[in-house]
Amino acid sequence: MTSRTPHSRLAADHPLRRLPHLGLTASGIGIAACVVLGAFDPTQVLRSYLVAFLFWLGIALGALAVLSIHHVTGGAWGVAIRRPLEAAAQTLPLLALLFVPIALAPGTLYEWAHPGAVAHDAVLAHKAPYLNVPFFVARAVLYFTAWILLTRAMVRWSREQDAVGDVTGAARRLQLVARGSLVVLGLTGTFASIDWIMSLEPHWFSTIYGILFMGGCVLSALAFAIPVTALIADRPPFDAVVSADVFHDLGKLLLAFVLLWAYFSFSQFLIIWSGNLPEEISWYLHRSQGGWTAVAVVLLVVHFAAPFAVLLSRSLKRRPRRLAVVALVLLAARYLDLFFLIVPAFEPDGLVVHALDPATLVAIGGAWLVLFARRLVDEPPVPLRDESLPLTEANA
């Protein structure tokens, strides 16, 4: 049997090798801007921080979910983006550290965390056994612990698969871990979305919220991994491995999750609209006045209508750079979607955009990209030993 070699690495002049320096510079500028702007409005810092934190967390958490799906189902599409996904998931320890400011001052964000809030509100009093600060922090510790342990297990067996030895055995272990991971992610992702986003408006609830959040995370991870893979695929030996067929599959998967997000979002709206109950429609009333209506329309176009139309094209999905542009637009739409979910809880009377919004996004994102890039360039960008890839001259 012909052996495969996993030892090819990115060239020294590859653009991805400059990403740590660019990320560090961007993070420094973002932190400086947060310090200066935050001096005038300390409360706004944490509000903007929450949106930015959940955006980058969504990529990392979605990466873990896509990895799990790939190891359960198989296919060359997952092998092509496995390294970027693993590198993204390995940023979860950093994100756990970045959660500390939210854990230390939940009263700045959450109504239920205010001292004495339950004494004057029957609904909050009823939810107090769940919505209280100690339990909130404990659950966050549990979530991050589970996510980090699952990531380490997947990365460990993935590296074993690259090494000379029992390739089939490593694949079976990965599949076993991935099956459990999907169950754990479904549960922890649902509760995390309730804790960190839905509880911003504690009198409102939605039974589809967890699925909507996790579907968005998967879409974020795919929209991030595709441009990174496009940068890798244009140079040998990876150009022979990450083929147009692989990008075609990735484009179809991206389209599927665009439709899934639209289905979940519309389902939530339809159920609440048809019920027409005061405790449910308040969420949409806040998002249908001021400038929020315009944001909703933009989301409809850039998060669904436009990507849906262009991703129907077979030729576009087979061209890495064009597909990467569509993915980057969707990634920007993912931030806008989180902005639409979170900010109206603080600004129900109309759209307000603060300079701290991009500042916190860059501050967290720069640090996140530094760690991501270092994890990525430390390993061969494609696991060439995986048997899902075709045996070509590049990996023979």
C-alpha cells in the first residue's frame, strides 16, 4: 500500500504566516481604543464586548461542531478544512479567559443579576433558582470545560492519525468522540445561548433559540474556514489535494446552513406572530422600530437572499476565491445577526451604533487570530494521511 506523507508545511512566505503579527497589531489598537472610549462610557464597554466575544466564540464553537459532523460522516470536504477548524477550536481556552469580564460584572448586562431585582418582579423571582450569579458562573465553567476537553481529544487523535501507525484505529476513536461531542454541544450550546443572550430579556423566551444559536455558530465556522482553506489551496502540494470538487462540496454545505438559519429564524417569527401573546411579541416589537427595521432588512438580504442566489451557481462554488468572498460576506452578516439579537435589549427605542462596537471586535479578534494562526502554522495545513483524500502525486 502506498504511504502518504503528512510533513508538507506552509511556505515561509505564505500570507497566513504574517497573521500573528497583524493580529497582535490589531489587538493592540483595539485595546487602546477601548481604554480611551471606555473612559467616557464604562457601561458600553461590556455591552459591546459581549457582542464581539460571542462572535469569535461562535467561530470556535462552530468549528468544534463541524469537526464532530465530519468525523461522524466522513468525506474529503471535512479533511480539507480540518486544520483550520482544529486551530479555531483550540482558541477556546483563550475565550474562556476572555469570559472573565462578563463573569465578574454580570449586573452590567443582565437585569436578573441586579441586587434586589427578584424582590420587585414575580417573573424574575420564579426564574431565580436558575438565573442567579453563582449558578451562571458555574454553568459557564462547565461549558468551557466540556468544550476544551472535547477539542483536546479530537486534536490528539487527529495527530495520531497523521503519525505512522494505526490510521483506521485513530479514525474510529475520532468518530466515537465526535458522536458524544454532538450530544454535548447540543445541550451546552442551548443552555449557553439561554444564559448569555436570551436572558438579556428575561421576561421573553423562545424554545427554538438554542438551535438558532448553534446553527449560526456552524455557519460562522464554515464562513471562516473556507477563505482560510482557499489561501492554502492555491499552492502545491495542497492544490492537488484540495480540489475544485472539495470546494463545490463546501459551497453546498454553506448553502445548506444558510437555508437552515433562515428556516430557524422564520420558524421562530411565525410561531410568535401566530400566537400573538404579549410576553412573546415584545422581542420583535423592540426590533421593529427606529433603525432596527433596516437592520432586519439588511440581514434578510446579506444573510439569506443574496448568498442563496449566488450559491446556487455551480461554477462559483468550484472557484475558491469567489466562494471565499461569499463566505466573508456571510461572516460579516453573522456579526450583524448577533448585533441584532443582543443590542436591542439595551437600546429598544432605536438603532444605536457605538464606536466601542468595532473597537471591541478588533481587540478580541486580533488576540484570537494570533492564537489561531500559531496553531495553524504549527501543523501541516491538510492531514494528507487521511484516507478520505484521493491518492495523488501530492500525497502519495
